[in-house]
Amino acid sequence: MDIEYRKATSKDIDYLLMLRKESMTPHIQAEGLTQDDEEHLNRIKLRFDSAKIISVKGKVCGLLKLVEEGDEWDLIQIQIDTHFRGKGIGQRVIKDVLKRAFASGASVKLSVLRSNPAKKLYEKLGFKPYMQTDTTFEMRAVVSSPPGFE
């Protein structure tokens, strides 16, 4: 599977808002939280300089927002369009992130809502919770060969 990335631009905002609402609203609501469009847009704009549009075979299918700084990279967002879920794209993107991070000696951290089933994928790829809040698990994958990592 050939996954391509390009830097997100302001022209992508409408797509990213739709993607975020579609992918995150069920989990946000499951935690008893709400977000309006302005709050979604604020999250989209957070570290927008690190946002990349994910494409497979020329079709836009998601977002990766990864801050590659220092010895701990921050996977701020990964969202796969509903039409492309279940095809291994998210897993492949995360494995690629881990491979690059580990090669540079960095660990990778992320935050996942407690109700988000993506937590199981993160655990399968070697992320372990190191802290939790009322609504999230803070997870980290450290330089090593986690289960399922190729």
C-alpha cells in the first residue's frame, strides 16, 4: 500500500472539519463532552504546521498531525476517513511514524479518549498508558520493538 503525505493547507480546512467531526464526535460524546465547530477548528489549527494530508492511490483519506521534536515526538492527531477505515491505513501510518522515531532515538506519545477503540490498536503497536485523566489515556511508545512492529 503506497501511502502519500502532503502538507495541509488552509484549502483543507473544510475537509479537516468534516473529518474531525465525523471521526471524533462519537467519542467526545461518549465521554460526556461536547464540541462546537469553533472548538473543532481550534483543535485543527493547533500545531497546523505539522499537519499532513494522507492519501492512498491519489485519494485523500485522512490526517496525520505529528510534531517531530526532540527525543519525544507528539502524535497529536491521526484520523482516517470513514470510507477508508479497516483497511490498515492507520496502522501502517503509525508503524511508519514509530519506525522513523525509533531510528532517530525518539519515543512517541499520544492522547486517546477513553471510549475510543483506537486504544486497542495503539496497544497492539506498543503504546502503553503512563497517565490517565477522567476522559483520556496518555500513552507512549518507547524505542524498542513493540509487538506487531515490523
